[in-house]
Amino acid sequence: AEYGMIKVETRGKVGLVTLDRPAALNALCDQLMTELGQALKGFDADPAVGAIVLTGSEKAFAAGADIKEMKDRSFPAVHFEDFIGNKWETVLTIKKPVIAAVAGFALGGGCELAMMCDLIIAGENAKFGQPEIKLGIIPGAGGTQRLIRAVGKSKAMDLILTGRMMDAAEAERANLVTRVVPVESLLEEAVKMAGVMASYSLPSVAMAKEAVNAAYEMTLREGVRFERRLFHSLFATEDQKEGMSAFAEKRKPDFRNA
Ligand code: HXC
């Protein structure tokens, strides 16, 4: 497919989506989000791809939803359209792991998009924030809900009520990101990490991320029960037999995603 605001390529078994709207610091307008959704769905359906990396430029992952596109919208318009709705949440429906590789600004909807991914790896120059309060609004793509789960109440309140930016070191201390790396090696590190995930049996990888993500939405008892059902179901796969036989026979497994 041909896209105007993103770039899409594969590196080995890793699908790479690069947000590419430099003139607006990758502001997430309607067209960009439509293209991103199509690209993510495309990779999810592609048997040659095992994991996905979502990144931006060295200057910006994404500076938020497109303020100029939103500024004249009315309450009934945004309400009845359910802005931001399904289009923004496509990433939540993807079964393969999605890694956000964040350099530069990840603000507002950009920070929320990164948090909707399965994990975030940051470049040293990354800056995270929810500056919506400065515009007379609040986060609208899950920021108030996901940030508190990642960094706890005090820091979530601090960021959301002051609108200040948090640098990569603070984001790592606060557990928003798994790792901080030099900007030059960010993409390489993210692709390497995704490549490790893509080397395993896809059914197990998909179920593992589904189970971890379910913890956001369930009680401990329900979550453990959900995990147990998925765990048992993997004994119906050929890859479970292969993985365990390979261990017993001291050889490398040959996973077939079956
Ligand atoms: C539209 C944006 C934009 C945005 C930057 N631009 N962010 N356009 N929407 N969110 C545009 C600028 O208007 C400018 O265009 C060009 O990108 C470069 O930006 P500058 O401001 O000149 O760059 P700089 O001085 O380096 O400052 C970078 C910045 C600043 C600190 C990131 O751009 C900024 O504060 N951006 C807005 C951040 C923000 O408030 N995000 C939250 C949005 S609300 P021109 O044409 O002038 O060169 C949101 C709600 C989500 O995300 C809710 C769910 C949908």
C-alpha cells in the first residue's frame, strides 16, 4: 500500500512503521491515524511478520493529536463521532507485540499512543507529557487511565495537572519505559528486541501479551483464571510439543506457528 504520512517496511521478521509527518512533528491527524491503523492491521495479517516496531523521527515520536484539525470542532461533533474512538485504538486490537520506540517528543496523544503499545523503549532525548491541560482539555486517548497504571498517582497527577514534560531518565525511573538507549541506536535496539519476540511461537507470544494486557482490566482472580485458560490451550499447539521436545533433545526448536 502507498502511504503519505507513514513509512512501512520489514526488517527480517519485524514490521516497522515510521510516523513521517515532519512538518507537524508527527501530529496525529485523521489521515495519519487511518494509515497507521491500516499498516498495523496489515502486519498483523502478514505471516512473515512476528512483531512490530512503531517509531517516529529523532525529533518527535508524535507531538500529540493535531490541534489545528481539532480546534474548531464542536461538542456534538466530537461526542457523536466518538472522537477519538476506534481509529485510535486499532493498536489495542493487534495480536502481535507492538513496541514503541520513542525519540524526542511523545506528548498528549503521542504519549497515549506509545502507552497503548505493549512496551516503550526510549532514546535519551525522549520527552513524555500530557500537556492537554494547557489547551483547556484533558487527555482523551486513555492518558488519565494508562499513565497512573504506569507511574502511579502522584506522578500521573503531577504530569497531567501541570502539563510539564518528563525526560527519558525520569520516565525510566517511573517505569513508563523499559529501557533508555542512545538515540542513534534506538531503532536498532527496538528491532533487535522485536526480533527476539518474533523468533518464538506466535500463538504463545500473542497469548502472553494478551494475558499481560488483561491485567489492566481484570481483578487478580479473573486475570489468573484467564491466564490459566490460555496456558492450557497452548498444549493444543504443535509448537508446544516442538519447544519442549527440543529442550529435552538439547537442540534448537523449529517453531511453525502451528
Ligand atoms: C498540530 C503541531 C502539533 C500538534 C506541533 N505542531 N505540534 N500541529 N498539532 N499537536 C506543528 C507546529 O504548529 C509547527 O507548525 C510545527 O509542528 C513545528 O512545531 P514548533 O512548535 O515550531 O516546534 P518547537 O518549537 O520545537 O516545539 C515543539 C513542541 C510544540 C514543544 C512539541 O510544537 C508543542 O507544544 N506542540 C503541541 C504539543 C501538545 O499540546 N500536544 C497535545 C495535543 S492535544 P508550523 O506550521 O507553525 O511550522 C492531544 C489530545 C489527545 O494530543 C486526545 C486524544 C485524541
